Amino acid sequence: MTEASLAAPQADRSHPDALIEVEHVVFGYDGGRTILNDVTLSFGRGKVTAILGGSGCGKTTLLRLIGGVYPVSQGEIRFGGEVIDARNMEQLFVLRRRLGMLFQFGALFTDLSVFENVAFPLREHTDLDTTMIRDIVLMKLNAVGLRGAAKLRISEISGGMARRVALARAIALDPELILYDEPFAGLDPISMGVAANLVRTLNDTTGATSILVSHDVEECFSICDYAYLMSSQGKVVAHGTAKQLADSEDPEVRQFIRGEPDGPIRFHYPAPPMAEDFGVRA
């Protein structure tokens, strides 16, 4: 693949294999700086797609827009061809029934047991009887290797186990789309490997579409089908398979993938000269 083909994709309304389409999206919080700047992405059905980039580049914000937490400032996001309207509560209720979300640090209910955390979306969104809920919860916990921990409280499990409980909860309703927000953050190497394998295995066995937000290049590249790299300016600077990105000689791509301290990606947030801030005259 040439460097030109690693550039940001052009808008195209004909994506028959895409479940989620993000087209020319611009977004900023409450009149502040622009977080996402003319972003166009496409997420294939049944695929694991990674969104990579440094802290503050808009990765998590993009997941929130897909989930309808905020309305886009410009552009549109489509779920199965339907434009997401964050102001349409009826539409959002139906849409969110079709997706699962793994939050960055699990966001488990600490006053509920492992079992009840996974059962929560089933009790909220279905009319299933107690026996059916019990069977589904135990199957989901078994899928993440924690059926034996069903009766434990959240305070009694490790951070890696908590992340797996959160994953079991995210797949409780058999969603078409699973959103992962930094699923590897704070995990030890073994737990990280387990989490990565679970993401890939669950995606393949359920046929779901997975969008994985992370800055962990190695783990993402080991499981993703495709990846996008975002810059601190909220733009897509490159996209391709893991190998294509790893082989890229584009300075910004190379710096991020290889973790190089010097390059186009700056350490300092833009600021006026220090003399100006401290009132020092030349």
C-alpha cells in the first residue's frame, strides 16, 4: 500500500458492508476547541476495527457520538444506514438495545454482585423470567471464564476480572455492535492478553461488529482487522491493516506506532511564549 492510500478516506455513501458510517463529522464541547475535525470512517460488519491515537485526540468522544450521547456539530453518523439523531430519545432507546459498551474502567455497580451486574441489562430491557436470566448470565460469565465468580462482590475481584465482568455485561443482550473504550488500560500483561483474546473470540463467535478505542498498539494490532490512526488535531491521518500501518514511513504514523519521543506529534500543548505568560519583558 502506498503512502497516499494511507490518507484519510473520502466520503462515500455506498458502504454495503459497513454497520457504522461516520461522514464528515465535526464536534466540539460547548463551544470549546474542535475535538473531531471533518472525520470520515467506516466500520465493517463482523470486523474488529481499532481507533488509535494519543490521549485527547477524540477517540472516546467518537464512541459517545456513535452511542448518541451528544449530537454532532456537522456531518452525520449512520447505524445500519439510519442517521443517528441524539435528540430523538425513542430512536436512541432502540439503537442502544443493539449495542454493548465496555467502559474504560468497567463502570460496574459496586453494590451489586458479579451475577447481578451482568443481569442488570437483561432485567432492564427484557421481560425474561428469572430462570432464563439466570441461564443467560451464567453462559455469559462462562464465556469470559468467570462463572465460578458469580456470587462474589465487585470488591472481591481483581481489576482484570472486573474488566471481564464488564465485558460479560456488554454482551448480555447479544448486541450487533460492541464499543470498547480502552479495554487494556491498567491491566497486567497476562490480563491484557486475556482481554485481547476475548475481544477477538467473542467477535468471531457472535458475529458482532467491534470498535476498539485504544493507544495500545501491540494488543490492537494482534486482534484487529483494520485500524485508523487519529491525530491530536482530531483528524484521521492514516488507515489500513496492522501490517500496512506498521510498515508505513509517514513520520506521524511511524512516531506513534514505534513510540518515538521526537517527531511531528508534540509533547507540549500549544501555548504562548513563557515570557508572555509570566509577564517578563524582553
